[in-house]
Amino acid sequence: MRTITLIDVEPHPMHSDEVEALVTHCVEGWEVVEWLILPEQLREVSFDENRFYIRRFPGR
């Protein structure tokens, strides 16, 4: 049986509501998202008046 890693999977955007629900479990809250955006590890994308977040992979 083969284990799937993050490298095997194409980046999938998360809707801002999903990200907000996820960070509610973090002590730091939304600051975690902002911290990831600054070094461009996470990118904010707008589409049809919705905000999405997508992980940036090196070389992509």
C-alpha cells in the first residue's frame, strides 16, 4: 500500500469560511493566516467576489 504525501496532491484552494473555521482551533487565530501570507507560503485569491486561500509550493 502506498502512502500519499502532500507533494503528490495538487494544491486545492480553501474558501475563506473554511480557513476561518480551521483557525478557530488555533490559539493565535487569524494571525496564523497572515503569518503564512507574508513569506508567500499561502496566497489569497479572489474569484467571483469570494476569497480563497491556496498553499504555495516551491517551484510552482
